[in-house]
Amino acid sequence: AIAEEKKQIESNDKNIQTITEKLKTLETAISKSIEEENEETAKKLGVSLLDLKSRTDKLQQIHALYQRQLSEIKRQERLKLQIEEIKKATEQYKLIIKKKPPYNLSFLDTYLDLQKEAILKKQTAEMAKQHAWNALEDARSKLREADQKVLSLKKGVVLPEKEWSIKMALLEKELAEAQLGYHQILFKNAEYELILADHKLKQIRKIVNWIVQNLRYDPQDLDSQLKRLNKSIEERRDKIATLQSELFKLERALIRTQQKGKRANGEQAAIEAEAAIKVAKLKLEATKDRIERYESEIDLLIQQKEIWKRRYSLLKNNPDYKTLRSWRQEVIEAIDNIRSIIEVQQNRQYDIQLKIEDVQQKLLSDSLSPKLRRYLNEQHTALRKFAEDNFYYLSMLNATNQLYLRLLDELDKERKSKPIREKIATIISIIKDFWSFQIIEIDNQYITIGKIIIAILIFVIGLLFANKATSWLHKRLLSHLHWSTSAIKIVEKLSYYSIVLIVVILALRIVNIPLTAFTFLGGALAIGVGFGAQKLINNFISGFIIMLEQPIKVGDLIEIDDTIGIVEDIGVRCTRIRNFSGLDILVPNSYFLENNVTNWTHGDYEVRAQINVGVAYGSNVQEVKRLLLQAVDEHKEILKYPSPFVLFNDFGDNALIFDIYFWIVMKKIMDRKRIQSEVRFRIYDLFNQANITIAFPQRDVHLDTTKPIQCQILKEKNNLKKEN
């Protein structure tokens, strides 16, 4: 490190020597350039006098940049010395503190303010370094551009008229090089500034940590701070009393000014009266605002007193973890509140500044009368005072906010230092408080969050038990008693709802929640029934009636509104029916008691089916009857009893109509349609073998041929138009 430092010193010495020589050379060049600033030299070089002066300006700019480089190199040496000094001082930071331990909070706050200042300086140094880097990059870019310009001018044959342009381009390049060198030194100095700021911050942090380790409860310091704050509170209360007496006078003065304004004659008098009223209102408003501000300041001072008490309480009483947590929550809420007030006051300060600028613009006018100018000056003074008072209030808000932040930091450190056992005990205590939180009192009994949670758990477990119990009951009934599916469903649902009701009552009794707690709920339910729940209750009651009377059962084939389906489930609100397409249709239970429903399988599964057949006129009707009965008798799924029979139904327009009736067992929706389809296939085969024709619709057309038939061919109108 020492060797590197020596190299750096030697490098700086060389730079200083080099820059000094360049400065001497530039001074000579500048003197010569100034002497050549005449018409004779300009003609000789083939340029204007302005070009010669421009050359001198560039030389002076280069000279100034090297002079600044020299100053920055010297500043760099001073920064290095400061860094070395602060490094040594940081190692012996305890010697910097003149006061010996123990320390009090006031002493700590002094160094906390220095620490805050050091943090801001470091942030400024970081921004300065970034700015220096950006400037350095710009200087490099300009040097590249200047170098490219020189190269482009030197390409090809250098004519006499280009010599001046090349000389000026070389000067611009030299200027760019001087700028680059200057910004390189600036960037290096910015780095040293940041290192210095960082070392200062580290030093102050070490001092702060040392003071914190040796903090002690100091009743004299606490008493001194409280006395100071009490004195400030009393001063503001005295000011409020004085301002309140002035407020009455200002209100009377405003009334008198307004009355004078009403009696003003002429445009100028009206303008002056309006200005006087504004001044009076502003003074009144300012006085009211100062009273409100003093009251707010008293509140802030009271908060500061409480902050000091709690800060010293942390040192003296060692509060438990729960108290620390409670204080921390209060501090966070107070900080949020103060920050919102600061935002409002900043906006207010901006509005006041706009009003001040408006009055200043009016005062610039030369056409103002002496009286109007006086009023505007008074208005300007009042607004300035207004702004000063508001600025002071803002500074007091920031000071209080800073105290809260320090208290918050001290609370967090104290909480971290607490043993884990105490933290766990506090968490358990918080959970207990939440568990026993009282929501409402009914019949001298409190309903707590804990009781509600237990009741919900019992209810959920009861529902699971009800599902398991009814499932077990379903299997037992199905395997041992051989009851019908519908009867088992009824017993299953009644058992389920009975268990649920018992669970609800049991849950309420276990947690000691009185049934009177649901009085309001019962009243609300009654109102709901009266206004909109009639259908729900109607369907609920209808469901139990259907289960008891069993007009329909699970597995029945029913027909409603031209829809045929099998009953899959009967619930307390609706019944689920699966139709021919496999779709589930939900029908309200009340529908079955209020409308006609066809139950194809209510008593048994035997259903009569019918097939209609039309044969051609001239067919052997007895043979038709025999073949129809044969087709039915051959089908195995058609019942022999009741026996099938055939009816000669009608003499139709185109056929002799026969109906054959037979009985089948229909357990599924498609059974009847399937059997009817199979019988029709067999009838067709038998009729075909017996040469019996199944009739189809036909018409006989008779023509009157006693007169010749007149025929005429006509073209459509559209075709005629196209041809035309």
C-alpha cells in the first residue's frame, strides 16, 4: 500500500510538472495569437479577423482547463490526506468523544443527527460520482469526434486553404484532450469524496454504537427535556390566548371594511375597497390559522413528551415483549399520520407561494395608486408571514417524525434482544386474547371468537360423521332388509338431516351459545319467507310429502310436459330426472303436487303398448289379423297375459286401419320403443311374405275430356324485360 501510494504521489508530481509546462507553452501561444489579431495577418493566412480571435479563445479555453486540472490535482492531495486522517481517527474513535460514559439520550441524539448528516453526504457523493462518470463519457465521445475530424481533413492532398481548418481542428482536439483529462481527475476526486464520506459514516456509526452500549437512565436529562417541552407548550398557550383576543378585533375590522366597500364610488375606489377587504380577510385567516397551528404544535409537543418518556422507559423498566409490540404498533400509526399531515402542509406551502408570486406580479405594475400599493404590500407581508409560520410547522412535524423513527429503531432493537421464550409467550398471549375476544353478549353470556371456531369445527366434524353414518346405513338396509331403493333413500335422507340437527344443537350446547342468539336469525328468516322464500319452503315441504306419500319413487318412469324420464334422486328441494338423451332435469318438488304427472311404473312395470297398421283396400282382413297376432306372439318380451288383441279401427282414406294392443314389462325408457320397433320389423316381413300391401297415401285425379284441353306457353316478365 505504501509503495502504491508513493507511485501515486510520483504520478501526481509528474502530472503537475507536465501541466505547468503546458501552461507556459499556452501562455506564449496566447500572447502570440493576440499579437497576430490584425488585418494584415488575416490576409496573409487567408482568414477573417474573427477566425483569429476564435483561435485565441480556444487557446484560452485550453489554458483554463489545464489550470483547473492543476487545482483538482491539488484538491486530490488534500482529499487523500483527509482520508488517511479519518482512517486513523476511526481506529481510535473513543478518543473523539470528550465525554466519558455513561451517556444519556440527549447525547445520543447529537450523534444521531451527525449520522443522518453523514448519510446524506454519502448519498450526495454517490450522485456526484455518477455525474462525473457521465461527464467523462461525454468528454471521451467529443475527443473521438475531434480526432475523426482531424483525420478527415488530412486525407488526400493538403491544399493551402485547408491548412487553417486543420490547425483549428487540431486546437479543437487539444481542447477535447484537456477536457478529458480534467474530467478524469474530477471522476477520481469524486471517488475519493465517496471514500471520505463512507469513512466518516463508519466512524460516526462506531461512535453511535459505543454510545448505545453505554446508555443509562438519566432522570436529570429526562426532566430537562420535559421541562423544555412544557415551557414550549405554555408559550404557545399564551400565544393562543393573545391571538384569540386579536381575533375579535380583526372580525370587527373586516365588517367595517366590508361596509366601507359597499359605499365605495367609482371604479378605482371599488378596486381599493376590494384590496382592503382581501387584506382584512387574509389577516383574519392568518390569525385563525396561527391559532390552529399553535394547537397542533401543542399536540406535537405532547407527543414528543410521550416519546421521551418511552425512550427512557426502555432503559429503566425493561418492558416485556407484548408491551413493546403494542408500543411499536402505536408508533407506526403515529408516523403514518404525521407523514400524511406533512404532505398536506407541503401542498399548502406551495399554494401560499403561488399567492405570493401573484401579489408580486401585481406590485410590478406602475399604474397602482398609493393606497392600492399599500394594501398589496400588506397582503404580501401577511402571506410571507403565513409561509414562514407554515414552514416552521413543517420543520416541527419533521422533528417529531424523526423522534418517532428513533423510538421505533430502539423498540426494534429491544424486541430483538428479548429471549425466544418471552416472544413465544407473547404470541400465545396474543392468540389467547384473540380467542377470547367478545363479539356480542346474549343472556349474560358472551359469544367469543373461540366459541364460534369450536362450533364450526364440531359442525364440520358432525357433517362428515353424518355422511359416513348414512352411507353405512344405506349399505346395511340394502343388504339385510331388502327394502326398495326409494324407501332406503327416504330413511337415508331423514337420518342425515336428523344427525345434522343433533350436531347443530350439540355444538351450541358444548360452547354455551344460547339458542336465543338465533332469535334475530329466526326473525330475519320469517321476513325472508314473507318476502321471497315462499317457493323455497314450499319445495322443501313438498319434498318430505313426496318421500312420505311416494307418488313417485326413485327408479320410476314418469312423464311430465311431454318429457319422459327415470327418477334418479328425490331431494329436499328438487327431484332429478334423467331423460331419453341422458340429460339430468331438475324439477322443483312442488311441481309434482301441483301438476299432472304420468307415472308409468307407479304400481308395477307392466305397460300396454299399441301399434297402428294400414293395409290396402282388397286385402284379406282375417289374414291381416292372424299375421299381426303371430308377430306379437313370436316376441319373447311381450306378455301372454293379458293376451294381445287386434281391432279393426277404421276405413281410412287410403287404407284399412288395424290396431294391435299388447302388454310389456318396461323398466327403462327405451323398452317400449325398442319392442314396438322389433314388432314392426316382424309385421313387415310377414306381410311381405303373404303379399299384403301396406297402404300409403294416394290421390285419384279425374279429367273432363269432353272439351279440348287448352295449352298456352308464356314467358316470365323478367325475361321479357331483358329481351327488350
